[in-house]
Amino acid sequence: MPDVDDIDHQVLRLLREDGRRTFSEMAERVGLSVAAVKRRVDRLRDLGVITGFTVQIDYAKLGWGIEAFTELRYPGTTPVSEIVRTATDVPEVQEVFTIAGDPDALIHVRVRDLGHLQQVIDRLRRAGDVTGTKTLLVLGTWTRDALAPRSGWSQGIPLTRSRREK
């Protein structure tokens, strides 16, 4: 495990809040020089702790406001590669989680409306060796910034309403 101290965690939290935040702004917030903050960010990238910088999108404003999770069940002999292929062949699938137990996979889908969701579910049911599905519609999302000081990990950090739903 990489050696990451409390200041590194503060820098990570600042970048999670706004990936475009300047080194100067972060330096002021954590009480270090701009050069020291840049060195820390570079080190965290080199260690693989920071894997990239991204943008958060409000998919509802693009017409893709419905999210759901669908459980997929397969025969016991189905290889993981087949499970992943089944799901990734459907463009509305955002994420695939292969999991232990029943079901075999959990997929996150994003669609335009409920009719579109039904079409996606029907497509998944006909794909590969799927033996059953169960879909759960997302009504709201709350997240926790798990970047807490080492001493408490996420203890005491509240769940907050997802930015895309505020």
C-alpha cells in the first residue's frame, strides 16, 4: 500500500470536489507551497493512486435521466468473459459488476425513459445464456467521499445527495 498521509488525503479530496482546481488554490487550502502540492499530485499519479481526471455529466439534461440496476443470472458453467460480453454488447450498460452468489452479475444501465428501459431489459434477456433478470429502478443517489484521514477511513463522513440530482 502506498504511503499516503493526511495532506495527501486533503489534496485528493480537493481534486475529487473539482478536478480542475489549481495547484495554487490547493496549496493555499492545505498550507503548502504550489511546488510542494504539484510534487504530491505527481507522486500520487506515479503511485497509481490518481488514475485520471474526469468530468461529471448531468445525463438527465442530455435526455438519459433514468438509471437502473439489473441482476443477471446465468447457468453455473457460464464463464465470466461471456457474462461481461453479454452486458457490454448493450450500449446502455454503463458498468458491469461480476459478483459472488446469486445473481451472477449486476449491471448499471442508463436510458431515456421507461419504455427504453423495457427494451434494454428485453435485449438482455435474449442475450447469451441469461436465465433470469431482476431490475431495480434508481430513485435517488447519495454518495460518501471515502477519502478520509487514515485513522477513521470513512467513519463520520455523511452521505450526500449526488451532484447530478441537486
